[in-house]
Amino acid sequence: MDEMKEEVLLAEVQDAFGVIRVVEVGDYRFLEFGDAIEQSCVFTADPSWLEYDYTRAMLLGALSHAAPESALFLGLGAGNLTQACLKFLPLDDVETIELRPEVPRLAMQYLGLDDDPRLTIRIGDALELLETAETADLIFVDLYTDHGPGVGHLAWRFLEDCQKRLNPGGWLIINQWAGNDGKPLGAPLLRGLYHRHYWECPVKEGNVILLVPADLDQQLDLPGLQRRAEALATRLGYSLQPLLEVLRPAS
């Protein structure tokens, strides 16, 4: 992206949690929380395009499931991961829980989020609403504020309940911050909670995406994942191969 392009403020709203802005720089639009803390980036010409490696790694995690029909997103952001999953996966039922009511409104008005009949958006705290959500083949946890990860990213009971809401054969995909050692935030908690039975995909933005299966008998089908990623590359317009190469068992 050209650093010299002018930044245009498209929208700014204040809610109970602070300021939300949508800004445009050239062909991209950004959702920002608080003091210019970038949450999401959308390529205006194609809102399902995933610009960042962490969102591509979350899509790769979704391909761990051979044929997912349902997905639950905890945290919406600009909605481009949701858009990508609706476009590229065989989903027929998608539920999103978003804390801030202005976020989906701005995503639809400025960031290209489609009013897709398969998509239901509920407003509220994911930690409270999780128990009323449908079970799903894929669950995505991406609860970030302008101060960093939401409390759910280190909440044992919540993370345990996320796994319990998976259908048999399902996958939980968590966007976790990484420490300076490259390990995910809360690594000892995660190792204990999930019995070291998950996979990690470190990305250049400084995050680690966790792929957690529904139960201990469930393994990651790497050849199947590779096939599905390769089959999708042409439609995506980019390759997920670099992320596949850094995928590792829980460290």
C-alpha cells in the first residue's frame, strides 16, 4: 500500500466503549478503535479479499473441516473474514456475536459486508451469549479492543465452552496474541485446557492462530488441508502455502 496516499475519514462514532472510525486510504478502508488502533483492513473492490496473514491463517484453519455447514464468529470487526468464509466455504448457517452495535452497521455501510440471508448478527458480550448460540462446525474467536485481546482470550471457562459448542468433527480457531518468545498469550493455560492437542500458525503481524479440534481423538488431516488450500488458491487470488509451511503442533 502506498504510504503517501491521503487518509480520508468516512465515519466516526462514539459508543459506550469509545470511538470507532472508518478511514479510507487509496483502495483500502480500515476499521479503527480508539486512538487509531487498526482492527481490520478491507480491499474496497473485493471485501472478501483477506489482506492480512492472520485472517488468511484463520481461513486456513477453517479448511481443517472438510465440509463445514455452520460457523459462529465471536467478534465481527469489518466482517471480511466472515465474507470470505461465506464466499469460499459451503456454509448455510453463520452466526456472529458482536459487542458493539455500531460495528455491523458501519461494516455494512462502508466496508462491504453483505446482508447475506445465511448470516445472523447478534449484539452483546460473547462471554454471556455463547451459551445461547447454536453449536457449529467452525467457531472463530477474535475479540479485540483498542487495548488488545478481550478477556475471553484468557478466560478458561469461556475457552472451554467454545470447544464444547463445536459439533463433532468441528474446529475452534482462535486469533491469539504472541509473546516475544513467539508462543501464544496464555500458553500454559491453553496447553492445560486443550491437553496440548491443538495446532499453531504463527503470522507476521505478531499473532498465533490456534486450531483446536472438538475432541482429543480428532487429528488434523494435513494432506486434506493441503488439497483444499491448493484447490482454493485460484479463487482466492493468493496462496495459503506459506502458512501451511509454518503450521506446527502445540509448542
